[in-house]
Amino acid sequence: MGIEDRLNQIVEKDGAVHLTLLDPDSQQPEVAGNMAREAELGGTDAIMVGGSTGATGLVVDETIKAIKAACSLPVILFPANPGGVSGRADAIFFMSLLNSRDVNYITTHQAIGAPLVYKLGIEPISMAYIVIEPGGLAGWVGDARLIPRNKPKLAVAYALAAKYMGMHYIYLEAGSGADKPVPVEMVTAVKKAVGEATKVIVGGGIRDGATARERVKAGADMIVTGTIVEQVGDVKGKIEELVRAIKS
């Protein structure tokens, strides 16, 4: 079974997927491996590996190697550019930052990276990446024309465009460490527009179970947490809190 099918089955069975994002530029590979093991014990469904800066080349390979040695979860690449591609991963979120002003983040990086993904045999999961205010580093690096928090209709417009172009997943991103997560009203509007077949991912600024649960109740199929996992001492406990909240 492919990773996309596996994630979709978890959504059908449990109501939502939890993804733990680890940035190779934020810690040594062995530390990332330990965090992945604790996240697996806490109940997360898969490990995402990537970041907006510095997550390229050997450090990505070594981080995935350490994660694979420490846990049995699938590893999904979340690259900022073609340099973030690694043959050690199980799948890649093959994404386009639809609201970028820079064509490189919409199609050029994708065209450069696609032959490598094909050559390495990594499962591609097509995804639209839509950056919402405040946007964080992802918005700055990707030169995103940020979707205002009070304009859900703009997010819906981009989400529908993504669906009509054939993208399977839509990621609403507030930015790593954002002070506010994607608004509940925006999640509801996007999910209502795209329907059940197109999966909605929400990330950025989600630090506790209550916040995660609100977004799932609003329509999110998958929740991504990264910064909070790096900040807490008890990774397993924090993941348990988040997973219990979105799957109950």
C-alpha cells in the first residue's frame, strides 16, 4: 500500500491524521531520530522531514537515516526546493506554493525536482501549499502573497483551483511557530468547498490538543505540528495530547 492510501485510510478509520514535522536544520540527525521514536510512541502517524532553509543535501539524508533506524513510521519529504529530495524517504509532498509571487515556487522547482523523484522511485503526493497570515519563514522564503486571516473566500479560491488542477491534498499553512493558527472559519470554508475526496492539511501555530481538535472539527483531515515538538522536553507526552485530541 502506498503512503497516500495509508494516510487516507487513517482519516477514514480515525477521523484525522497527525503528522510530526522535523526540520533537519534544527537538530543533529541522532536527536531527530530520538524525537521520531518518541513521536511514534506518542501515536503520530508519519514523520515529515523538511524546512524552509538549510534542509538540503547530506543533512537530509543523514536525518532520514537516523529516523529510519529509530522508528518504523513512514517518512515524507517536505522540501523547500529540489535540494531537499532524498532517496531514503518513502514519499514526498510534491507541492506547489500557489500564492507565491515567485514562479520558482509554483512550477520551476517542481520541474527541476520531478526527474529526480522519478529516478529515485519516491512516491509523489500532489499537494497545494497555501500560506496564510502571518506566514512565518515559509511565507518569507516562498515570497507568498499571504492570504489574510479574515478572507476565507481567497483561501477557498486557491483551494478550488488546486482541486481542479488535480491536486489531492491542500495544506493551509500559518507558518512555523506562528502566534495564531489558521482560523477555524477558513478551515471550514475550504473543506466545504473541496469535499471529502480532497484532503485538507492544517499546520502552523498549533501547540495544544484543544487547538488541534478545533481544526479537525472544522474539517481538517490532517494536523501538522513541528515547532512545539522541538520546544517541549516530553515529546511523547505532547504527541499523545495532540493525537488523543484529534482522534477522539
